[in-house]
Amino acid sequence: MFTTVVAMLLLGSAQPDAVAEKPEVEAQPQVEERTESAKICRYIREDMNSRRKKKVCLTKEQWQDANQGN
């Protein structure tokens, strides 16, 4: 058990040196831009008597057309 503690201390003290050798690069958060052609998925019923739902994926413009009856 003593050797395990000594080994942990040695590894713990060696780790900061390894981190210091790496060049520091600022991490910039990657922001995903939503494109206009992104699909929007919804579950719709095929008819009013059915309990089954069907998954439909359309773009924003296609959903607007579908909701307007076009």
C-alpha cells in the first residue's frame, strides 16, 4: 500500500510538468449555425380515427406551406 501511495504522489507531481509543456491554445466554443434548410420533424395523425402517428420531417418553409393548405 505504501508503494501505491508513493507512486500516486510521483505521478501527481509529474503531471503539471506535462501540462506546462503543451502550448496554451484558447478553446473557442464552436457554435453551430442553424441553416434555413434544417429539417423539423413532427408526428401527425393520418386521419382523425387513427391512434397511429406518422413522423414527418420538413423544412420551415414546407411546414408553412403545409399549414396553409398549399
